[in-house]
Amino acid sequence: MQSRLLEIHQDVLSKNDQLAKGLRKRFSEAGIFVVNLLASPGAGKTALLESTITSLTQAGIKTAVLVGDLATENDAKRLARTGVPVKQIETGSICHLEAEMIARYLEGWDLDQIDILFIENVGNLVCPSSYDLGEDSRVVLLSVTEGEDKPQKYPPIFSRADLVLITKMDLAEAAEFDVTAALSSIKSVSPKANILKTSAKNGAGMDAWLAFLTKQKANKAA
Amino acid sequence: MQSRLLEIHQDVLSKNDQLAKGLRKRFSEAGIFVVNLLASPGAGKTALLESTITSLTQAGIKTAVLVGDLATENDAKRLARTGVPVKQIETGSICHLEAEMIARYLEGWDLDQIDILFIENVGNLVCPSSYDLGEDSRVVLLSVTEGEDKPQKYPPIFSRADLVLITKMDLAEAAEFDVTAALSSIKSVSPKANILKTSAKNGAGMDAWLAFLTKQKANKAA
């Protein structure tokens, strides 16, 4: 039973990979830089995006967001206040976004009007890991309140990260967060990942994160 | 493809339900009260258990723990310091525990020597929801740092909770946690669930949680 399930899961993944390849081509042709944001529930993905989008808009960079959750439009409503195009993908019981959902929800958007597309995945450190969404960059968030050893406990998702953003640094002291232990845990599963310490609340590290985005975007355009 | 996947998933679930039924019978015959602990990664399951087990041991109640993670024996090592029997279940890429794993890891334990068995599930607010492990009580943790709207965003897991434990209350002020909003979010998906506000760090609410456990345990024995 379990092996048949795995086999069919492989079929689903390879179909997803094909669709993601098509998406990547479309994004590339439209000159869009695409970020797939992954994290536990409540790691601060939406708060990070609210702050990020506000800064990018001020800098004249056009963004859009697709945001996934099992239920509610809460995050889309929060993000829509930034004024950029936002769509909520409600997945029902599915614990990740898939390339097919991205393709479907992109409909109606003029891709030429987007510089950076953020995909806020369903809050989950396991399921979204194997699903390519056609992104250029995978960014995994680790909040200081989650504990330093999460990368070692969830190696698949952290090992595929291009960038690990440590979030909620404003709570680091209250949560007795051990930065050295966290960095060592990240590096043990993802030796090449970039790592930034951030707080959307007090702005720490946000300049470095914005610089990462604009540099990656420029590199793609070049 | 997706429908064939769902169909096979249903087969897996019904096989799991059968095994869970058998486990529930074994637990009942041995007079064990079983708690399935579910939460996001880093919501404080292990810290809660460390404190809980220490108090229960002092009260002469014999406990044991099965703890699930994709990788590492970190949690089992932490919990083993309490001196009670503990086994780590490493699930690899599987985002939940299954009844078959519980049955397998129980081997070698004298069930008559256990009053309360804690099963610390894999940190995930989606996958573990549909897998019955033969437990008597489902306890879902929501940490104050995760945001008040998580119950509405992850309805399946919260709607099946017998008890929702709000954890890390010591961080409530720093995280600007809105208790009223959280209670309303929990009640909207799980009107009958008991709710307790706790902090394993400063001990808040721990007496009520221990009373819940001992009362449930006594009810089962009666």
C-alpha cells in the first residue's frame, strides 16, 4: 500500500516538475524574479512580506503575491493593504502549493507589470519541500521562537534553501535564542545557504534582505 | 492522478484506523491513558512534556513518551533526562506518525508499568490530523508567537482537538498576543474544546493541565 502510494506520489511530483518548468519559462520571458517563501505556521512570512513590499514599492519595484493557506483569506487581506496585486489560494486539506495552482491563479494578471512575484507557501516545514513552483529562489524562514534545532529536524526543506531568513530577532532575547547554535544547525544541513537575521518589526536585517532581492532580480535580468 | 492518489490515501487511512482500533483496545486493557500532542514545529511540545513528566513522576504517576520527528534524536534525548521510558521515532520524509509506528515502537515496553503515554507527534499542523494513533485525548498546542488566527487557518487539526493548550504565555506581551482573538479563533472551529493558557517556563496554567490529565486518567480507569 505504502509503496503504491509512494509510486503515485512520484507521478504527481514529476507532473508538477513539468508544469513548474513551463512556469519558469514564462516567468523568465516576462522578466519576473520569483521567490518561494517556506516556513512553519506563524514564522512571520506575512509580516515579512508586508514590510518588504512596502519598501520595494517605494523603490519603484513592482511586486505581486500569491499566498497559500488551507483556509481563510486573512493573509491576502493583510497583504492587499500594500496596494499590490494579491491572490489567496485556499488549498482545503492540501499542505502545500503546486505548480498547477500557481498557473491557475496567475490567470488575469499582466506578467509584464510584475518585477518580483512572491509565493507565500502553506505554513509547513515538510510538505511544500518537494514541489517546485517555477521559482528562482527558495527562502526558508526560521523564527527565533521555534528553537535552534529545527533545520536538523526538517532537513529536506532547509537543505534546498537558497536563503535562510532568521525572523523575529526582536524576540531573540525573550526567547533565549542561541544564534550560534542556530547558525550551526542551518549550516549542518545547508552548507551553502545564505543566512540573514531579520525582524520585520524593528527593521533589523531588512536592508540586507532587500539587497538580496534586488541583486538576484538584477542578476536574472542580466 | 490526484483522484487516484486520494483513493489510495483513503485506503492507507482506513488501514491506519483498523490498527488504531487495536491499539486503543490494548491501551484500555493495560489501563493506560494516551495523549496525542499535535502542534507546529517549535510550539513547545517537548518543553511542555519535560515539565509535565517531572510533575507527574513526583506525584507517583508513571509516564512514557514516543516522540516523532523527521530526523534527529534531540527530543528523545531531552526527554530521557526525566528518567521515564522514551523512544524516538524518526519518520524520514513522512510528516506524521501512524498507528503502525506506535505499535512497532511499543514493543519491549511493559504496558502495565505505564499510567500515561504521551505521543509527541511530528511538528505539523496538517498531516497528523487524519491519523488516529489509538489515543484517548488529542491535545493541540498553539504558541503565542504563532499568531491568533492559526486555528481558522488550520481547521481540520483544531476542530478535532479535545484540548487546546495555548503555550509560551511568558512571551505573550513581547509577541503582542491578543488572547481574546485567539480564544475566538479556537472556538470558531472547535466550539467544544477545552482551552488552557500555559507556560512551561514560568509554570502558568500547569496545575490546570496536570489536573486535566489526572482527571481524564481517573475517568478512564473508572
